Amino acid sequence: MKITHILALVILGGFVSGCETMNADKEGGPSASVSREFVDMYGSQGEVHKYSGLQCASVLNDMRFNKSVIFNTNGQDVGCNWQGGADDRYLTVYATRYPGVKFSDYWRGALATVAAVEKPRGLSLDQEKSQACTLGALISVAAVADKRTAKPSGVFSLETAVFTSEETTSVITTHPAAGDWIVKVRSTRPSGAGDADENYYLEMCLEASEITQTQSANIARAGWK
């Protein structure tokens, strides 16, 4: 069956307002005066990548911050992850900058890459759960928008996919953020949330959606237009 491409647009109220100006070369990477590194946040609350705006809180829901990663020294490909909680899930947030790349093209490539990585582990794309995941995520986005009083200032695009095996579920959520950044959230529960579980993956999807929105706002506040 052909993979269904789901691209939903939800109007957000003031989602990227209140941005701060950032002195950086937004095409070729950060200037020499801008930090490409992760730095500690005030009060030992975690780390922040000052160039992208990605934040790695010391505690994320019921998970503990594990580490931050710089995949490219130019500061345009970074991530951080958390692990633990009652179900010992593992969650990673990536912020990668793709100037001039269409989000739809990125998503097709990302989906193919993830499918290739997950296949040896016995996980395969579950289209029905992926569609339910996207719907649940967008309902979450819309609920946030309804609570805002500012005038709507843009759209929120979101893509999700759910990969499952008999014992494991992995949820992928992606979103085009400000300044050609793309936020990707990948959450995996190692056991007990596989094909037989009819509900738990939705909790993972809602969590990933919430994190995606938060990190998108963090990037916008870093000064990206």
C-alpha cells in the first residue's frame, strides 16, 4: 500500500512572537562571535544551544536529560536526548538547518531513512497508527492555539510516523521551524508498547507533539525569521 503523505496546517496564535535579534550569519552558519556549543542554563536547569535555540531541560516530563550532541561543527545540526520514566523510554530531539529545502522533500527522505534503520530491528511503518498519531498531534496543536489571545501569525506544519514491532514502538515527529530549521522528535519505548498495545503509542505521539511545539518556539525566540 502506498504510504499516505500527511501534511496538516493549523493556524497558531502568536506562536513565533516575541523573538530576540541574533547576530549571526543565517546562511553560512554562526559567525565567530556566536556560540556553536551547548551552554549551561541558569540554575542548573539543563543546556541550551545558543545558535539554534534548542533547549535540553534537565528533566523532561518523567525523563532525565542524558546528553547533548553536536553532529556538525558549524552549529547547524544538533540534538539532545532523555531517558527513563516509568516505561524507560528514550527520546531524542534534533534541530537541523536545511536552507532552501522543501519540508515535503525532507520528510520523504527522512521517512525512507528511518524505515531503513528500523527494518533490521524488526520495526515497520504502521500507516493506521501514523494517521491516528498525526490527528492526535494536530488536535494538541489546535488546543494550544485556542488558548492564545494574540492574532494568528502563521501556520504549523507537522508530519508523524509510527513504527512498531511485537514489543517496541518508535514515534517520529517532524516540523519546519523558523529560519529553515527542522525539528525532529524521536521517541522509543523498548518494550510493552508494540503491536498488541492499542493506546500507548498515542500518549507518545501527544508527548512528541508537545515537545515539537516547545522546541519550535525556542528556535523562534533565538531570533530566526
